[in-house]
Amino acid sequence: MISLASGYGNFAVPAVALQAATAVLTSAQQRHAPLAVSPIGGLPELREALAARYRQRGARGTTAEQVLVTAGSKAGLFALLTELLEPGADVLMPTPNWFGFYEMVRRAGGQLRTLPLAAADNYALHPEALRAALTPATRLLIISNPNNPTGRVYSQEEWAAVLAVTQDFPELWVLSDEIYEGICFGPEPVPTLLAQPNPHGRHVVVSGFSKSLALAGWSVGCLVAPLELARAVEARLFSTVPPATVLAQAAALAATQHAEAISAALCAQLSQTRPVLLAGLAALPGAPALVAPEGTYYVFADFTRFLDPALPAALASAQAVQQLAAGGVEVVDGATCGAPGFARLSYAVPETELRQALARMQEVFAPLAV
């Protein structure tokens, strides 16, 4: 089996991060002392480094007190959702989107509604569609930028158009998942929600270090929220989860201080496999035109032409994924992201494996072509 389904890349741990973590271990060994335990909100120096980086990206008012470092991004995200959402709270999410949000919102007590976007216009989030989907009772809008699974990057102008709508809903919180912000192949850096006008003080960003900064497995994430909300989430974290380890935070601090260089190196590595996957998908039978995604290390491939028309869309999508698995290729079923008939494929894999996976996909799909 060759897996193109993993959300983690085949990236070496950055040398600066390893050196920083090693220094922490060496110090503990030399002092014959245990590792220190971090405050629940994170080491002050890491919180300040993250705040400084957001200020450099245009979020000029961001302070270290607004930043929380968490034991993985999911822990922080779930604490945030449980703090924001009352039972039955209305949550709106444009789809396709990361499959994890569905269950997380449910477990936090919310009721998730989707706003389906179309591949035909490259998943544009039209302001008029957003306005029609929002209600005065909607508590939270979730947007991923760059988007997982589509790789779509929403520009500064698109953010402005979205926020021109949300500002008319003063009780609405806007949450931007920006964990892939450093993996970008477009002409401009990925804009952060924190740099946008925030008249009601209800913008929140969640992020982490496992994607753009190659710290998969270190279990360290972060979120940035208005001060009152940040303090409430911090209190919830204190009551429910341990802090991120000082070892992981030392690595995260070094990665933050060298973020641009690390992300640039990852993009250079991915630039070798990205065209291989795009070309391989274009060579499949009946391949539709594909807009190359600007962000993440995924392509959200349209396989609807290979589905069994006699089955419901979700079942047909699952069947296609099972056929690929039987042929030796594991992918993420787009139905889990709100788009049956599509599949999320990662190109953050060795090139030899990717080429073999594409050859196997040809073998699976060629007999199904109409």
C-alpha cells in the first residue's frame, strides 16, 4: 500500500529545532534535574515570538497575552470551540473542509451547517452566498486558509469581501484555520485573518507547527484570540489538559524564529513532487481541467466520472476509494470533507512512491473510464 492520505509530510525535522530541543535535554542532564513544566498557556518567550511574527504579517496589535501555546492544535481548537459554543449553537462552515471539524463541533455542542462551494469556480466564497447562509443566530463561521483539502488560498481581497458581510452580524465569531500558511505557491503570502479589520473583536486564528514548520509528532499548536476569550480558553485548558512540553516548545520557538527559511525549504522540496502529481492526474482517463492549488501539499482530485451512477453519491465515493485501496493506493475520501466523488491526495511523499501510486491509479481507473 502506498499512502497519499496522510496529513503529515515527509519532512526532516529542522536542524534549528533539533538543536534547541537537544540543548534543553542536555541542560537537564548536566543539572541532574527534571524537565521544567511550562505554564498552561505556553512559555512566555514562545508566546512573544508568535505575537511578533503575527505583527510582522500585519496584525499590529497582537500581544503575547492573546497567544496560547497548546499540546497540539486539536487540543487548543477543541478548548476554543467548547468555550465559544453553547448547546445547539449554529456553526457555519464552507465546504469542502477538513473532516475533523464535523465531529469536533458536535462534541463541543454545536450544530454544524455547511455552505458548499464549487470546484467549477475554484471554490470561490461568494459574499452573497455567505450572507444568505448566515443568520443572526449563527455563532461561528469556520474558514480554512489555505484550505484543507482543496489547497485553495483566499486572498486579501477575498477576505475583505467576506468580512464586509460578517461585520453585519455583530454576534458572529470568525475562526480561521491557518495551519498551512507557510505552504504556498502563489504570488503573495497567505494573509492572516488577524491582519484584517475586526470591528467587533471576534476574530480567532488557530495554527500549529506540524505542517508549515515540519514539527509533526511534537504535539505543539497555538491559537490567537481577543484577550478575554484567550483568558477563558487558558482557564479551560488548565482544568482539562497538560501544557505542551518545554522540549516541544523549545523546538517550536526555534522554528518560529526561522519560519520563513523553514517554509521556503519545504516549498522547494514540494516543488519537485507537485508537478508530478498534477501531471499524473491530468493523464488519467477523461481528466477535467484542474486549477493547480496554491497552498498546502494536497490536490483535491475530481473522480466523479469514475463513480457508479446506480449508487448514492456517498456510497459511490466510498466504493471508488475502496477500489483504489484494493489497487494499492490509499487516499482520503472527499465525502468526509463534504465533496463525494473527490479525493484528497498528498504530494508530500517520496517521488518514487508518488509515481508508483499514479501508475496504480491508472490501472484502477482505466477499466472504469466511459
